[in-house]
Amino acid sequence: MANQSEFLYPRSRYYGKVKPENLVFNANLQEFAQRVSYICNLETAGKLSPEESYKQIHALWKDLKRTKKQLGIGENLFQDDSENPPA
């Protein structure tokens, strides 16, 4: 096995519009998905209760929403970057 961390926490390549905030959000989104997958598997195996699983996923979701808001993802959806270049 080349790298245990890469095996346990795989990352997919980003194909969207390359902006720093998009790259950060994509990394956070991939981590969210990976953690939700682990929580679901633990609940399925009987290692976590449904209530505890829900609480953990809900907390992860709140963190992801907070990050999205801080990064400004989804704001100014109709603004073209070419119209207002950065100063």
C-alpha cells in the first residue's frame, strides 16, 4: 500500500471553475462526504446508534454550511467575473 492516508481519505480531482474559495469548499465537501460515509457504515454495523449518527452528521452539515457562507459560495450567482475584474 503506497500511502495509508490516501487509501483511507481519497481525494478526487476538481473540474469546476478554479478559484481559491471553490477549491477550499470542494476539499471541505469531499471531507464531509467521507465522514458521512464512515458514520453511515458505523451505524449500519451497529457501532453507532441512529440518534448519535444523526447528531454527528447534523454537526458536520452545520460546519459545511458555515464554511460555505464564510467563503461566499453561491453569492452573486449572476455576476460575471469578466464584468468586474478584481482590483
